[in-house]
Amino acid sequence: MAEELIEVVAPDGRVLDTVSRSAVHGNPDLLHKVVHILVFNTAGALLLQRRSMKKDVAPGRWDTSVGGHVSPGEDNMTAALREMEEELGIAAGGDLAFLYSYIHSNPYESELVHTYCTIHDGPFSFNAEEIDEVRFWLLSDLAELGDSALLSDNFRHELRSYLHHIESPLRK
């Protein structure tokens, strides 16, 4: 199976190059696009996935409901819908809402994240190759976990971004 190709981008999202997945993972100088989807239930709890122990990034840690790379030439919404179906078995139409974008960097990688949200109560048919478990969490419980090692580095940044987004005076 051929290695996944990923676009390297400028901070504004402009494509600079296309390289292999192994080139961007392990090199935080190569910014690449990803999509995240925050899946809430009708009671307002947030679904998280516990990443498979086989994953090269944050194995066994609780992470964003859905997350994945944007394929070369693919728009962000198409990538979000594709990833949601691949990871959780949710075939969605146009019920995703864009929330915000940000850059997440750590010693392993740098990502230009585009975050969407949706409401879905399940059931979920998650991809057992990528995910060990899914579970809904109250935002207050997640906020209390703060910098806990139970959460992936990427999700800790996502949670801070989301809490800032919903508390923004411009949203009120």
C-alpha cells in the first residue's frame, strides 16, 4: 500500500508542496492541514475517542471526536465528512458547522487545524484499527482534567480553543 501523501501549507493554507506522511510526522517545520470534528450529543456532552495503541501519535490517549489529514486537492469540508464516516460511521450531509482554525505545533508535528462541530447521539460504528473506545464527556469534567496525560496533546489544545471560542464576547 502506497504511503499517504499530505500537502505542506503556509499558515494561510496556501499549498507549498506535497510530501509523504512520514515526512511531516517527525518534522514540525512542515505545516500540514487537518480537520477536527467535535461531536456533541443532544445533552451537550462531547464525544471523545481513545486512540488505538497502534497509532504513531498519542496512542491510548483520549482525543478529539474525529480528526484526520486533508488529502491533496481535497477541500476541508469534504475531508471532515470523509473522516467522520471513516472513524465513527456517521454519514452526514450538510450538518457540520465550521467553528474556527488554529495552528498546533509540538516537537513531532505542526498542523493547521480546521474545526467543525455536529450533533449526533449515536450509535457509532467506530474504526477499531484507529480507535479503542468512544465515550461522551461533560465539558466541565474535561476542563478539570486540564493538562492530564489521559488527553492527547492535540486535544488539550483543541479543548482550550473550543472553550475560548464559546466564551468569546463576540459570540454573545
